[in-house]
Amino acid sequence: MKRIRLGWALGLAVALFMILFPLYILFKYSIADRASIVTGGRYPEPLWPFAPTFEMYRYLVSRGDFWAAGVTSVRIALYTVALSLTLGAPAAYALARYRFAGYGVLIFTLLSLRLFPDIATVIPVVERFYKPPLNALPVEVQVALAHTLLSLPYVIFMSIGVFQGIPKDLEEQAAILGCSRLYTFTRILLPVAAPGLAAGAIYTFLLSWNEFIFAYYLTFTNPEGATLPVYLLRVMAWTPQKNLLAALAVVISVPVILFSFLVQKYMQAGLTAGAVK
């Protein structure tokens, strides 16, 4: 028994090290002074900077193009979450409650859309956005729609299980009381399914926040609409120092962490919802 516990403890320690050590290295470089990263081969890089400084963070905060890219990324990610849930939740509910010929084929086809690599589909998708009427849409909406194409299959598939876990008795009781299907779905089922739908919202936000290929091609002719991943590419074009890249990576990670904490209560509620029922 002690050996098993020791094995679990060692495994947990290794997992924590693999997760935390890269974060430590990233933060260390982000606050490193020049002497700590430009050694000239005279001495090895220190495990902690000689003179920690937040100069790179102050530099990023002072740049207007960085703020513009950050605001654009947040808005596109929120648009994508709203579109994915607005389209995915009703579709998942219909697939969870109704069975028909070809049901399994439809689910497989839906998921198989994500089997193709993004680089294989970006050209025809972007070409469609360059033509009327989609080319009249704002660039942020175009990118959000492209990201919705990527996230929607997963959102539908994840939400099907959420609605299948809700007893049909709720809908039957609502129907007896005279509620319409729309009222039942929006006022009764959605609040109950919210903890499970939060998982899809987190996935969608992360996908949109980190997505690069579609954002790059759709904002290629409009540099002012660039997202943070595209902005990072443009920064790397002039070979910056490692401390600037590390600081930019840390700043890009902060909104994702904050968003995860905001929806954490819904995730925790979703874990215990089945036990309560």
C-alpha cells in the first residue's frame, strides 16, 4: 500500500514539475535583464535573473498596436463563444431528444469535419469571405464566423451529452403547464444545462484565442484587425530578444486564465449535478 501511495506521489510530483517548470522558465525570461540572457558564452544563463525587471511589460503596455490586438482578440473570442453556443445548443438539444434515420452518420459526419487540418481548409474558407456578401462584414465578424466553423462540431457533440442528462420529465411538466417548446428550452432547459455548456464555452474561447491560420489570412489585408497570435508573428519578424517574447506570451495567457476562473463555478456545479439528481 505504501509503495502504491509513493508511486502516486512521485507521479503527481513529476506531473506538477512538467506543468510548472515551463511556466517558471517563461516568467523568468519575461523579467530577465539583458545580462541574464545575453551571456556571450562567458557563463551559463542563471536560474533566476541577476537583476529582475518589468521593463518588457512596461514596453508592451506602452504600445498602442499591442492593446489594439488584445482588444480585437477578446472581442473575436467572445463573438465566437456567443455564435457557437447560440447555434450549437439548439442543434445539440434536437439531436439529444430526437432519433431519425441516419442519426449516427450525421454525428460522425459532424465530427469528421474536424479531422481535416486547418491548413487544408483555410484557402476555400477565406476565399468565400473575400466574395460578396461576406466581404461586407467587419473583419472581426469574419474571423469570429471562421472560428465558429472550427468550434461548432465540438460544441454540438459536447452539448448532446449535457441535454441527454436532463430528465424529460422537466419538459413534460412544462408542456402540461402550457409552456411552448421555445419557452421550455430557453427558460427551463438552458439554465439547467448551463454548467455543462460552460465546458463548451471554455473550449471555444481557448480555440478562438489561440487560433492563428484563419486569423492571419482574414486579417492579411487589414493589419489593424490583427489578433494577438498574428501580432506575435509580426513581432518575431524582427527577431526580438527572448525576454520580450516571454513577456508577450505571459500577457497573452492572462485573459485565458481569468476567463477559466470566471466560469469555474459552472464547471464545478456540472461535476456534482448528476449526483444531486
